[in-house]
Amino acid sequence: MRVTIENEILSVELESYGAEIKSVKNRESGTEYMWSADPAYWGKTAPILFPFIGKLKDGQYMSGGQVYPMDKHGFAQRIEYAVAGQEKDRIVFELRDTEETRKKYPFSFRLEVEYALSGNKIRETWRVHNEDEKEMFFSIGAHPAFACPLRKEEGTRVGQKIRLSRSECGGAGRAISGETGSMISRRLDADGLLTEELLDVELDDGCITITEHLFDGDALIFENAPFDTAALLDRNGRETVRISCAAPVWGIWSNPDSGASYVCLEPWYGISGSETDDGQAENYPFTNRTAPGEVWERSLEMCFPAGSQL
């Protein structure tokens, strides 16, 4: 089911299957900020990653002495959500455990995903309710794909930039820079698992320049990220979208084919599995824990320039 929320600046279309943003448009200019979900490259727009992020070793994990299968990025993107509340500029989707989810994830839970508009911003909030009688372990993250370049006449994404900054999750922030002019990214193997290999990612005044081969090795993954804000810049240095979140891990990804006109800026509370994992749910790095009856809540903010600023 498609639903729309809007305010004086933005019109946002969402899909209840997966609680996924499908379109963000500036109402004045008609500018579309999200990726078109062309299946030739990647047929998603902004899936919710829960209760795991990335792939797990052998596609499985253990909890309470039992082995459970788990698909890449979990199952929350592949389920119909209920609409728990809706206003003109706000909507709350709700996902509850079922007999089918418990075959893969042995916990009673309720996941709320809220989208609220304020000016040219969208605040996305996750609330994970532990409705079980035991401690619950999970990861959760965002995977929004933004149009890059924003304007078709700019050709491909090559030459656009990704600016990383620390803003304490608010404004454009102060650009980060490393002593060596680079940051360290984790590498994934051919099966999508973390390796011990590291990649130096070059920074120029806090920016990563998108090259022809930037995503040849899959996603860039930054652990204990020294930034909380990532923005896409066009070739003139103008910001086309900005996302802020205090997540400890960030992924930056696109299809390696530079004809794919999108870049995903992904704050994660969790990380992909590796060959060295012991498979225990509670032992995955950056795993979150909630006690019975507790609610775990985090938010991110997406900011889209007004039409006159583009």
C-alpha cells in the first residue's frame, strides 16, 4: 500500500511493504531526491535493515542453543507493516513478530518506524519494543539510496562528492580530516562477509570523490565512525542531500557500474558478519540489547535543499 505525507516543502511517498520511502519530492521545483529503483542496477529505494545487517557466516546464527537462518539484511524489508498512526506530515508503521518471523528470529517484538516532516527535513525514528520474557539481541540500520547525480543532465555520478562531517546530528557540520588524508574502511569478501583487509579511502577536505571504481569492492564500511553526517555534493560543491545520525557504523554503497545513478548513505547500529564470528547472536559486534519490557529508540534526520538552493 502506498501512502503520502507532505508539508509546505516536501511530498514523501512510502510503501507499507517494508515501511520504505519510495519518493521524496520538492513540491515547488518537482525535484526527486531518491533513486528510481531501476532493477537493472538495484530495485530498492530505502529498505529497513533488521534484525541483522549484511550477511552472516553460512547464512545462520545461534540463539538459546538453536540455529536459525537469516537472509541478508534481515527480514524487516520483506514484510507488510500496519499503519499505526497517520497525520498529514507524519506516519508510524508497525511490525510485530509472527509465527513466520519466530522461525528465523526467536523473540517477541514490536518494531515502530516513524517518519515525520519538519520544513525540508525528514526525521526517521525506530522504536524496538522487547515484548519477550528474555533479553533480545538485534541490529538495525537504514539503507536510503539518493539520486546521484541529482540532475540527469550531469551525466554519471563520477566526480560528485560525499562530504563527511561531525555536527552532533544537526546542521552541515565541520568537515573531518585525517592526518594522512584518508580514513580506514573495512573490506568485504566475495560472499559479503567482513575480512581483516582494510582500505584507505582518500579524503580531500573531508570529502570522498566518487570515482569510476570507488565501489568495485562493494560497500565502504566505517566502524566507530568519526563523523555523524554524510552529504552528497554536486560537481559545483552544492549539497543535494544530507543525512545525520549518531550510529557507530556507516556504510556507503552503490552498484559498481557508474551508470547506476545513486549512492546509499547508511547509518548502522550493527555490522556485517565475518568468517571469524562464533555465530552467537549476542556476540556480533555492535549488537544492541534490550531487556524484557524495554524500548530501544534511535533516530536519523534527512535534509533536502529547497528548490531555490539547487
